[in-house]
Amino acid sequence: MTFLEWIDLFKQILRQLPITLFIFAFALVFSILFGFVLAYIRIQNIKGLSFIVRIFQSFIRSTPLILQLFLVYFALPQVLLLIGININHLDRFWFIVLAFSLHTSAYIAEIMRAAYLSVDYGQIEAAKTVGMKPKDILLRILLPQAFKNSVPNMTTQTIELFKDTSIAFTIGIIDMMGQVNLIIGNNYGLGMLEVYVAISIIYWIICILIQATLTAIDKKLEISKTS
């Protein structure tokens, strides 16, 4: 391939980058929110709910993501129809977001719980001794340190989520990987190597940017903590 042909190939794939980024962004926000709820249930050890959360996390960890996606897209609408709820009219984009959010939230919940438990309880006792209110203890002691401790693992999980978006095409979403399959199909399988090299470079660069951004946040928090 000539240089101009490589440029054209990258342009064709990057046309669908916005779809990939939308899936990633929505799934990340929802997984953080849901993960926070799951972590809270585990930390507080809420009777009944804590057991359900453990079962949910065990299922997520023990089954492939693509299977979870198929369950959400094909099985969930059928189950909900039994109780009179029809979600078949929803755009498949939201099924993708739901599947990725449920999957990632199970891991984020454990990251949050571990980060919370990593804060020295002696600091909480000291804060209570000097008369700090529970809200101030949470906002000024627990959350800042827990967030700081969670950044490395959250970085890994965020990158994993972005890479996971590559299976969205399996239910007909034309994201970057969907575009790759269209290009290969239109060329009758010719040029597969070049296409896969191009998409690999794109994913690689974006993941480096995500890691660099979160690493910069981590360093800024470290400087702030030192100050």
C-alpha cells in the first residue's frame, strides 16, 4: 500500500470513532455510578443485598463478556416480555451500553471497595476525636484518599472497557470494528493484514492517551497530597 492508501484506510476506520467513543463514555459513566452502589452495599454489608451483589460479581467474572452481551440483547427482552415490559423498540446502542456497564461495574465496585478499605481507620478515629462531623470525614479524609488509591486500578479497568467496545459489532453496531469488517467484506477479504494493522494502531494510540490522562490525574493528586 502507498502512503496515501494508508491515510485513506485510517480515515475510513476513524469515521466510526465517534460511535465507539459514545459507547465508551456512556458505559464508563453508568458503570461508575452502578459500581458505587454495589461497593456501598458490600462495604455496609447490607443484609440480603450484599449476597446478591456477590452472586452478580461472581457471574460477571466467570462468564465471557460477549455472552453477557448476547444475554442482554437477546434474552433480556424476552424475559421482560413475560412481565409485560417491551424493550424491543430500544436502539441496540443502549443494549450495548447496558451490557458493558453491568460488566465493568462489577470490577469497579471491587476497586472502590478495596480503595475504601485501604484508608487507615486510625485516621477516621483521630478525626472523630477532634470533633469532625461524619460528612467532613467522608469528604475530607475517606473519599480523597480512596480515590487516589483507586486511580491505578481504575486506569486499567477504563482501558479494558475501551478495548471491550470492539465486540459491539457482533450485534450490528457499526463502530470502528464494524467498519473494519465492512472494509474487509467490500474488498472480499483482500488487504486484511493492512486493515487489522491500522485498527490495532488506532486502539493502541487511544489507550495510550487514556493512560496518559489518568496518569496525569494521579500525579496531580500525588502533588496535591504532598503539598
